[in-house]
Amino acid sequence: MPSAKVNNLIKMVNQIAANICFQSTEQEAVLKIVNHLQLFWAKSMKQDIIEYYQQGGEELSELSAQAVARLAGQ
């Protein structure tokens, strides 16, 4: 089970994805999510969410998972 800190990151990235998806195609949304994470998230936050994704990332929405994968360079 993810830590409270990682649970908060999961919640935030899923909320970002939910807000962005209404105004974009899927691929545009993924790019906008990645851009948001790159601009506004601290390096440690990005590392934590990438690590969570790489360990399965079960609680990430589909768009969130795609964005985190792209952020991780996968």
C-alpha cells in the first residue's frame, strides 16, 4: 500500500487528469498533464510518482498512467 505522501500525489495527478481531459483529446491531455507535472511538481514528487507507477501504479487513472510513463521516459 502506498504511503500517505504517495497517496496524495496519486490523488493530485488523477485530479489534474480529470480536469484536463474535458478540454482535450487523449494525447493532448497526456501532454498537458506531463507539462503541468514538469512545471509545478518538485523533483522529489515526480520521482515518487514515477516509482509508484513503475511498481504497478494501480490507482492511477489511464491518463495519469500515460502521463507518468511519458514523464519517466517510457
